[in-house]
Amino acid sequence: ATPDGTGTTGSEVLDDYEEGTFTPTVVGLTTAGVATYTLRSARYTKIGNIVTFELGVGWSAHTGTGILAINGLPFTPGGGGRKIFTVGRMIGLTTSELGMRSWSEAGSTQVRFSTTDTAGVESQISLDASVTMLYVSGTYQT
């Protein structure tokens, strides 16, 4: 099979080009809740089966609980395992952490977040009043 899944090769693969915007939604994984947004901006470019995206989302209040997640990637990641993304900035994270990462599991349009502490222990970031804005970018295959 070819990268675009159509059975064609050559320049036809690059004919599958799309740009657009999408609407990210902040949720809690225990209770999804509702946010009062101060920023909600996201865009993507899709070439063949490769999607590149950037998103920024901010909120002043949220009724959700549990682990922090963002719903709404424009296309479902394919393949197996995690798709790792870059956290450009997370405003309000109050703990001292060495590494911050974001990811999506194959088959899920949800982005999740975790940190690694000084002992090397990874933990997911909770939706709470401290984190109020974040920026994420990434590339993945559909």
C-alpha cells in the first residue's frame, strides 16, 4: 500500500494536501466538565497521511476533575503506541519538574500530559486551578 492508502504513487500522494483549523476542548478524565475559555486556537496541515498541528488553549475556570486532557485533534492517529508531541509552554504548573511531555494514543484524538520528577517518576498532570494555559505542537501519521 502507498502512504495515502489509494494505491497510487508519485506526485498523486502530494495531491492530498489540506490546511484548516480545529477546536480543542479541555476536559478532565474523571469528570469532563466545562471550561470558561480565554484562548482556544488550533490549526493543522495534512499532507498525505502526515498531520502537523499547533494549538493554544487557556481557561479561567473549569468544572472538570481528574487527569488533564485536550480533545479534538483533527484526525485520528494511526499505527501502534503513543504519538509524542511538544509542549511549548504550560502556564501555571506549580510543581518543579524535569520533563514535561504530551502524547496521544493510536486511535485517539485526545492529547494527554505528564511530567517526570527529580526521582525519575512519571505522573500525569491533573486538571486543577493551577494550569490555566498551554501550547502544544506535533506531527503524527493517520
